[in-house]
Amino acid sequence: MTQYTLYGPTLSTYVRTVRMVLAETNTPYDLKAVDIFSDRDPAYLAKHPFGKVPTLEVDGEALYETCAIVEYLDTVVGNRAFTPADPMGQARMRQIMAIVDSYLYAPAIGTITIQRLIVPSKGGQPDEDAVADATPKAKTALEAIEAIASCSPYLLGPTITLADFYLMPVMLYLSKTPEFAAVTDQIPKLNAWWAEVSHRPSFLAVIS
């Protein structure tokens, strides 16, 4: 049996994305914590030279970059169940994943979530200017996804895809911030989608 070891903290959105694929496919794996708030040790840098998370070891072979990991898992343990069959659906899935990577993650997680949730938890004061600057950027990214998603009920139709797994952990953190109302006030389809997917058992298990 193939041995899977996932490296990363349970609070990471990208680790949660990978764990959702593993949960949906009932794939056993070991989870190894990585402290993302300190310097990476040489052993981890040997697996991921950029020191980010997650990294998935497959029988000892390291694979990093979430998009590569989830597509690999969807192929080998998911039987491509989480990738649309048609070429345009596949393109839209990867487009949404790229929007999350390139335009949503930095303002939504790197700034809003960090400033609103992490900084106060460590006794600091949030940088209000940074949050104010990030909010319209997160809003634009979500509205871009709204424009290409069907949300019927999942982002790309009746079947959940990797795109849903990408966006769900980000939406969870945003929903815990005061900025959530502002960034979601023009995305009725995504709001309905979030109300549906936020109760999915695999998601609840991963975030518990």
C-alpha cells in the first residue's frame, strides 16, 4: 500500500485543501506538523526548498505545490472524480484555483486573516491600513470567481471539484472577520454555495 505523509499545520488553508481530497477518498495518511511561524529546519527544506506548506511524501518521494498535489491525488486515489470531464470545465476549475493562488490568498489570508485573527491572538494590534487596502482586492477576486462559477450547487455544477476544495478554507477564515460582509455583498451565487458546502462532512472533519 502506498504510504502518504502530509507535512504542514492543520490551520493552513492549503493543507486543508489537500486533507479534504484525502478525506473524500478515504485515503489513510500521516500528518506531520510544520511550524510556519519560525524558520524551517534543514530536513524540511530538503523536501521543499521554498519552505512553504504543504508537502506530500508519496512512498518517500516529496511533492509540493498544492495544485500539483491535489491533481495527483485526484488521479491516483480519486479516479478523477473531482475534475470535470469536459475541457472547458477543467479549464474553469484551474482558472478558479489560479485566482485563489494569485489574487485571493494574499489579501484574504496573508493580510485580512492574519491581521484580524492571528495578530490579536498574539497580543498585537491589527494594521488597519493594511486591512483597508486588502479588502477591495479580496472582493475583486471573489467577484471574479462569481462571474465564472455556476454554483449549482458546487462551483462548476452538480459535482464538487478541486476548485471547491481550494476556495472553501479561504472562505472559512474570511467568514470569521468583520470584512466578510463587505467582500461578499455582491456575490449571491457564492454566498449560496458557501451556505451549502460549509456543512460538508469532510470539511467539518478537516477543520475540527
